[in-house]
Amino acid sequence: MTSTETLAKVSASGEDGQVETAPEEDYDPYQHRIVDKPISTIGTFIHVMKGAMGMGILSMPYVIRNGGIIFGVIGTFLLGLLYSHCVHLLVGTAYKICKRDRVPMLTYAQTVDRAFALGPVRTRPLGKILKTFTDYYLMITFAPMVYMVFVGTTLHDVINSRTDLDWDVRIYILLAAIPAIVITQVREIKYLVPFSAIATILIIANVVISLYYIFREPLSTDERDLFPTFTSLTKFLGTAYLAFNATTLIFPISNQMKNPQHYLGCPGIMNVNNICLAFLYSFLGLTGYLRYGDAIQGAVTLNLPSEENLALIIQVLSAVAMLFSIGIFFYVPQEIIWRKLHRRVQPQWHMVVQSFIRLLYLAVIVGIACGIPDIGTFVGIIGSMFNPILALWFPVLVDTVYRWPSDFGWMKWRLVKNFLMGLFGSFVMITGTIFSVRDIIKLYD
């Protein structure tokens, strides 16, 4: 039985709404997983690293500017720890549910559903609603849309500035769609590891070149803020936390691992990944802010001298990196769609139907990107509204309802901690939405 069939079977078994209470005994879900083409530990680390390290890393100097030198650096590490904790809550609860229900794996949506089904009686009806919300939100992935716009815009700026061409950005988006067709037809997450590896290397090359320009002149602490104002604090918290966010990839990657026990634990892939990202984010953010001060722009590459060829190279490298990143983000909605449809398709047509669905999905993404080249601004508000829900609220809710009513430790410290995390998620969502609305207003002002 393949992993897709296993997940479909688990989903079907829970449709009657019954709460199973099978004894855990010595059942280990990891030992009962059957994965056709499992990912190695190294491959998993590459995917996890790439999932979080996207265009946001080049904006870290601007993020540190909002947070201040001291608070920004310390806050970046603390937010990395917070995100790691949320992943531990989510995946750890899924493991306990799998152990209790004696099933090998669960998806994000199934974990939400089963946690509520096993929780307080009054909350059980919410499980199906939140499961549907999670599945459909994960199916409507926004990263490929933003990436296609980013690639097209970058190619437009580089090529048009160095040639006599005056092509519209939509032409470059369509040209970028040609290699994207090939990348998005890769069905197994194991075979996407090389693409994620190349994208990660290119992004690191971007960072190295940026650091070359940053250290080309002396850094200065003059007129640099040590701590944020309230307004800049709200910007820092939202953008810095979302820089670690790769929630959509948590279950698709961990469920396909050859050694899933390496995902969490000590040190664990997730912990090591976020520590590495925290160091990288803090270093680039701090040095970039010390170099450019309040003149720092949304991405540090925008501060580089555009007349130099090396600066243009970094733009092209970033575009190629984003193009190679589409595959891993494309995998998530396709895995959900195919899990819902595969039993309705005759086995001999599986390959053809999957190819058609992927091509149609890409066509819709490219069509939206061409129709709204400024989609990044609009996606920002959607991301600000919903990303904290999946990356912070749901892990807290899943852990809370599953532990209810008495498994919260001494003086219910876990419940207090979860409540405070939920408040922080509300703060991130509200402030992020406000600033995204301001960006839209500025765009059409």
C-alpha cells in the first residue's frame, strides 16, 4: 500500500466520526509506514531548509532595522525557537494520535480532525470543519504565484535594462512557465531534492555576494537603533516569524522520510534547521543594517549598485532559485488533490490524469500571475491573515484539545503557555493584515 493509499484509508476510516480508543501498547507508527520512495535524512534537511529560506532571507537587514540591533538579533533566535516548538506540538501530537489509533501516519488536516475528535465533547464537531479548512487552504498555495511574478519581474528588469527589448513583464512570466512545466511534473518528493539543493545553493550564493558588497565598506553603529519602537516592533515580529515558516511542508516531508524519528528529537532536523537559519538570518540582517542603516530597502539586493554586472548576476541567481523552488511548493496541493481524486480514476489513467492536473494547475497559477503582476502585495494580506493560523494557532489548538482536561502539567503551565502563544498569533495576524492593507493602499495611491 502506497503512502497516498494509506492516508486515504486513514481519512476514510474517520468519516463516521467515531473515536477509537485502541491501546497504544508497543505500536510504533514509524515502523509501520510504507513509503514507495522515501527521503533520506539529508534530503529532508535540504527540503526543510529550502522551504523556509526563500526570498525572505534577503529582507532580513530590513527586518533587523525594524527590530533594532539588540532586540532584533535576540528576537530572531527566540522566534526560531517558537516556530520549532510549534512544529513539535503539531508533529508530536500527530505521533501520539497515530500511536493511539494504530495508524502509520496522518496529514495535517487529519491530525486536526482526530485531535478534536479525541478532545472535549463540545469541540468535536469543529474537527470536520477545521479539517476541511486546512485541506483547502493547503491546496491553494500562494508561493508559486509569487515566485512566478518574481521570476518574470526580475528577468524583465535585467534583460530590458541591458538590451533594446521593451517586453512586458507578462511575456517573461510566460517564458518562465516553460521550464516550470518540467519542474512541476516531478511527482515524487524524493526526486525534488536536487531542485531544492540547487535553489538553496543559489540563495546562499546570493547571500555571499550580498555580504561581499556589505563588507566592501566599513560597517557603522552610528545612528543605528538598538531597540524597536512599537510600530517597528509589530513589523519585526510578523516578518521575522514568517521567515521561519514552512508549515505547509511539515507533514508531506515528514511522512515521506526514511527515518521519520530524525525529524524531531535532539538534535533533530527541525531544531538544527531553525538554529542554522537563526544564525544566518541574524548575521545577514545585522551586517546589512550596520552597512546601510535606515537606507536599507525591503531586500538588500535593492541596495546594491545596479550598474555593476555582479549585482545583475545576483538578481538572475535569485530568479533561478525561485524557479527551482516551485516544485517543492507545488507538491503539497497536488498531493492533497490526488489523495482526494485517485480512487475515482482507473489505474491505467493515473499517470495521464496526474500530468493533466499538474499542467492545468500551473496554467491557473501562470494565468493569475499574468493577470495581476502585483499579486505579491495581495498575497501578503492573505498570508498575514491565514499563515499565523496554520503556523501558530492550529499547533496550539491541536495540543490543547488533545491534552484536555488534565494533561497540562504542574499548575497547568502548558495551558498558560499555549494561551500566551495564541495571543501572540493574534497579534501577528492583526498587525500583519494592517500593514498589508497599507501596502495595497500605497500601491494604488
